[in-house]
Amino acid sequence: MKSSPTARKREVQEMLKVLGEKIYYQIENGVFPEIEMPSRSVKNIVYDEKLKQYVVGKNRVKRSSKNIKHLRPFTQTIWLAFFVDKLIREGKTSTLRDVYYSAQAFGIEFKDQAESDEIITDLEALLGRAREDYNVYPEERSAIYGDITIEYTTPGHEGKRLNLASHPDGYLIGPSLSTAELVETSAKMVFAVEKGGLFTRFVENKVHEKYNALIVDTAGQPPRSTRYFLRRLNQELGLPVYVLTDADPYGMHIYMVIASGSANAAHLTELTVPTAKWLGVTATDIETYRLPYVRLTDEDIKRAYELKNDPRYRDERFQRELDVFLRKQKKAELEAFAKYSLDYIVDKYLPDKLKEVKEL
Amino acid sequence: MKSSPTARKREVQEMLKVLGEKIYYQIENGVFPEIEMPSRSVKNIVYDEKLKQYVVGKNRVKRSSKNIKHLRPFTQTIWLAFFVDKLIREGKTSTLRDVYYSAQAFGIEFKDQAESDEIITDLEALLGRAREDYNVYPEERSAIYGDITIEYTTPGHEGKRLNLASHPDGYLIGPSLSTAELVETSAKMVFAVEKGGLFTRFVENKVHEKYNALIVDTAGQPPRSTRYFLRRLNQELGLPVYVLTDADPYGMHIYMVIASGSANAAHLTELTVPTAKWLGVTATDIETYRLPYVRLTDEDIKRAYELKNDPRYRDERFQRELDVFLRKQKKAELEAFAKYSLDYIVDKYLPDKLKEVKEL
């Protein structure tokens, strides 16, 4: 992850070339071509205590063109390798959905987008690289604001620089920003917030200046390209990441996916920020700050019990907060602090919690 | 709508001042204070054939502090007038949700956000101005890209200029962009597209250069601030607006709300672009371009019948397209053109349809 986006794309292209050569070599030698990759089956997904995230185990699977059952996914995977190589060469990006439809231009069949998404994930496992490295992005995008200068690697914009404090509504974290070089920043930390409303509040109240911070709107559970970008800010610039969510089990889990990843992406270890800290809003905060609340729904309660048994939540603090949720049966939103004033969350809550989390 | 955002805010503040003075005057003269506004009841919402949009009729409603039933909404409305005046003076914005929680800081009760949203709409009707004019925004935001230079009026950024072709992922249309002055542009038209994926495709394929166009991602049914911004581009700069949506009844309706507004916002006539044109994807296009399709769902069919009876759809072209949807029972997505190639929609479909629509 330390390597630059441009270098990473070059590495992916090299890997794709090797993959292609291997197929040709097998054919030329009269062997049915086959590929091998880590198994992503549930049995092979294990929680790594040291990395504090899910990883794939040692089992590997083969896909051989000799096996009639393998032939379809084998062909789809090889086509995808060809297609993304073309994307990189042409400096284009594609959405997950575009991939599904594009296959038809080449006579490759996917019965639905779920099937093409599956093959895209297979290629990630095969190469050990995130699809962002081969130009496939989701639709959803979130935003960033603050004093950081980036330099585009996007065709037509190569070498152009932009400071992300210049547009107060924030900069979309799309393909161009995801792949930009991070040139310099005065920032000392990153705040990742769950909602656009709070993001705007933070910008208006100058959190970026008061805390020398970058502010990221995750727009709910962040799209993977945003997790990828948060990791880059953390790893390449050494910035600590603090996460602010609504006080409910789903909010907690937004933090947890940023910090410890998801089982779905267990085959990639480069999407997490293991040192990210959850500032809140915690279940305890609802009591401490006497926040307006609503009752947990049955679904919230079910989710809280699930999380209690999730290995990512073994830490005592998370267990305690889940217990408070279940005992008090209350949830609250980030906007609830407006009960005191629009400035309260920035001027009072934020410094309180930063202090608390640093003492953990 | 021709006046600048800064001038509009000053006008709103003047209106709020007059409202406050009226209340004081009534109290000082021993009269129970009351306010009057256009009725937003269904009976008073009529379709204006000339404006081609819903408008409120002539009925007006009174809210008197003498009437025990009126006292609650009367107090809420007056508080809101005070609160948004404070927002404007302090150069802050608020989300709809923030307003709900902020009320508690002042001892004003709303039983839920639906109730505060209702009062926010009442204030719009009372002033005849959109809530964007008094700094209340939704959470959702969409994006724009292209050669247009804007000048911020946002506190801390006043007078700073930005060219919106500098960030290829697009610029969020949030409070700062919504209220920026539109300084200059080389653009000759605006393409409003329903999806982030297509937005990125358009930027990558240089639609902004090939067509001298601004590209707007409406992110589904556009948030009102985006409709407001599209109208500004149309009215202040004289740019024609072309809308591209998925080929289904819901997609058509994205176009229709941009062009003709919604019954919900009948009390505001300044959110529409009456001259906006729907490029497609039409029901007929699914056949013409042999697009991959899926069957209409029962819900789609129900929606199509509703639209057939909607006065905004009286135009022959819309009736015909709704009939094709119902007869063929097919829908398709914008991404479906990738069946031919990723460039097809830009290089072939777009010029075809621009020609077709100009001949209408």
C-alpha cells in the first residue's frame, strides 16, 4: 500500500500479463489452461487476531478449462482480466454495472450483475489487489475537505495539482481522487463522519483549522474506494483516523468496517485502517449528554446480539457499549447534539471525546 | 430567480424582519398575533397549463395565536423564522434534521422530523421562497463538472473563484455551490444524468469538450438544491438542459420533476426548468437500440398508469412512450449501451438523440 497509485497500476498490468502468458503457455504445450486462487468460501475465512481483521486461509481453488463446470467462470475470469487491462491502458474506469453490460459486447455471458460482481471479486483474490487498482469502481461516492494537495494521475489531468480546501462543499472521492498522488498536507488527523449534514457543520465550524484536520464524509457505510482512500491517508501520510457515527449498532459497525474490514473482502488486507478510533456517538454518550433518543427496533437488537459474538468486537470497550445499547434500548443520531446548539458537537463533544479516546 | 444568491438572502432577511415587525405590532396593539399564507391543501393545488407545473391556488389559511389548535404550528413557524434568520446572519447552513433537533435548544417541541419538515415547507409558502434561500438543505447532494467559473459567497470563502473543470470526479452541489455567483462559462448546454457511473463516463469521454457542456449527476431523483442549481444554469446563463435517465417510468419522472416540478413543491415556482428536454432513454430506444432489458415489475406498471393520468404527461410524446412501456413491458438501464462499447452512448446515442430532440 506504500507504493503510489501509478506504480500499483503498473504492477497490476504486469500481473495480468503474466496471467495471460501462463494461459498461452499452457495452450501451446497442449495442456488445458487453468488458474488457481485463494478460496473465498466461508470455511476458508478466518479472523486474524494480530491483524484484527478477517483474512482468507490457506485453501486454494483451481479453475480448469478441462472441467465442464469450471469452463464458464474460467472464461469469464480471463475475459475480465482482458477487459480491465484494456481499461487501464485506455485510462478509463468502469462501474461494477458497466462490467456486467460490457461483457455482452464480447459475447461473454453473465446471467445477472451478481454473477459479474462475483467474478470481479475472484480476480481480486487471484491478483491479491483491490478492483480500484484495476479501475473498477462502485456508483456511490463520498467526500473530503481540508488542506491537502493532491496531484492527478488521471489521463488529461496528469500532473495537475489541487488543494482540497478550495471547495467548501467537499471533493468527491471518485476514481480521480482515489488514484491521485498525495503531495502534501498540514493536517495532523482525519475525522471520518457518517453524514453529509455533519460534514457541512464541521466545514462551517472550521474543524479543519481548529484541529488541523481533514474531514471525510463516509456517506453511511463507506464505499470501498473511500475505505481505500482513508487507508492511504493513514499509511502514506501517517494521519490518525477518528470515526464519528450515529449511536446505534449500525453506526458502530461503520467504524468497525473501516478499522477491521469485512468478511466479504477478507481476501484483501489493504482496505483497513487498523489504528482507526471510534470517537462515538457511543451508547454511553446518550446518557452522559442526555441526548434525544428513540427506542432500538427489533432489528437493532438482533444486530447488537450478532455484533457481540463477532470476533472484531472482542475488545472490552465494544462489548461494554453493546451491553449499554441492549440494557438501555436507546439509539441517537449525530444531529441530536443540536439540542444544545449547532456548535456544541464541535466545541464541546469533539474535544471531550478526543481526550477520552487518547487515554484509552 | 434572476437575482443573485446574495441579493436573495438579503430579500429573505427583509421579509423575515417584516414578519417579525408585524407580530410585534399586533401584540403592542392588543391583538392576538396571526399569520397568513397560501393553503397547501390538495384542494388548492392545481396544474397550471401555461407554466406546465403544479401551483397553489388562491385559497389562503390563517394561523392565529387566539385559536388553541393553531397555537402550536403558529409558535413553531415563528421560531423557525427566528432560527433561519440566525442561520443567515451567522453564515451557517442546517439540514432538515438539524432543524428538528435545534428546536429543543429553544424549548420548542416537534414530535418528529415530519412535523418540523412540514413547518419548514409552511415557511416556504409564507415567504414564497425555497428553503435553500434561508440556508436549510437536505443531506443528499449531487455533482457537476465542466468549464464554469463560480465565485463563492460562503463566509470565509467570499470572492474566491473556482473553475469546475478542475476536479474530474466532479464538484458536490452543496450549500456553497448552490449560493455561488455564476461568473462565466464556455458551455452551451447542460447534460443532467441520473447516475454517477454515467457521469464519470461522460467526463472520461470528454463530453464537456466535445459538446461544450456542463455535466450534472442528479444522483437519482435530484435533491431540490440540484433542481435549484439546474434552474440557475438555465435562467442565469441561458443554457438548455438535457436529461438522461434509465428507460423506466421512474426514470421518466426524474426528467418530469426537473421540468415541471412536484405537487409537494407547488407553492414554489422557482425550482423548475420548463424548457428542459428528455433525451431518453425512452421506451422506444429499448427497441431501436436493441438494449438488454428486464421485464417491468407490477410496481412499474402501476406507476406507468398513474403517469398516464398525470397532467404533466399530457404531451403526445410522453403518452406514446408510456404506451410503449405498457405494451412491450420492458425497461432498461443507461449502462445497457455498454453492450456495444463503453464509448457507444457518448459517440453514437448522444448525437442521435440531440438531433431527434431538436426536431421535436
